[in-house]
Amino acid sequence: MSIARKPATAPRVDQDLVSRLLRLVNLIAKPFFAEYASRFQLSINDWRVLMTLAQNPELAASDICEQTGMHPMNVSRSVAHLERLRRVKRCADPKDRRRSLLRLTRTGRAVFRSIAPSAQAREEVVRRALSAREAAVLRTLLDRLIARVGAETNDSSQPAARKRVARRLRINLR
């Protein structure tokens, strides 16, 4: 007679908050995909790069990564795509010729202006769900989370930091 063994379970990581945040981001972005993605040949990452450059007219790709939290490869792909569509152009940084700055072209600004009202309307949907006080508290909490998770993410590239995180989560890295 064999004894049924209980399958080994992975460590439980409570992702309820993260799952809810991701769901909210997806719900906010949903109209973008329905209305603008195919019409303007844009991915959501392309839109994030356009939005960032519309707010900050000259940035390096690394600055976009820092401001958006996007992975450098995703920014690089989006910039290359936007360049092919002639919505973004590279210019040499006058202070450091080794560095490229990115700018929206006239076409890029026109695409941004076409989509921006819908993005602002989505923001209003979120704002209307909260009182002014709740919105201020949420902004503060989001800023705190962004700072903390950003610091941990930057630190996690270090082997010692990865081990600390793994110990906290009780994960074997071998």
C-alpha cells in the first residue's frame, strides 16, 4: 500500500495588492487598446514613451526608464518603433555628445494630442471614484510605494540583495 504524498507547495507570496494594482492599470488602459492601439500603431509602452516625452521634451532613454519604471529593453524597442514611425527623433546632447536625447517630432506631438483627451478622461474616471482627500492620500501612498519598490528593484540587481529578498520569501536560489 502506497502512502499518498502531499505535493510540495511553493512558498505563498501574498500578491493581492499587486494583483489589484495590475488589474486597475489594465482597466484604465483598456480603452487605449480598443480605440488607439491599432489606429496609431502603438503599444501601451509606446504610449508611455510618448506621454513622458510630451511632458519632458528632451530626455535620454535612461531618463524615460527612470521616470516610468519601464525596463530598458522595452523603452529601447518603443523608441526604435517610434523612430520608424517618425514620431520620435534622436539628437546629440549638447552637454555630452556621447548621449542621445529624444524628442517628439511634429507627427509625434500630433498623435499625443489626439490621444491625450482620452487619457485625461480615464484619469477623471479614477478621480471621481475618490474624494479630494482620498485622492491626495492615494497619491502619497503611491509615491511611497514607488520610492520603496524602486529602491528595492535597483538594489535587487546586487547578489546580496537578491539573497536577502529570497530569505524573506524563503526561496531557494539554487
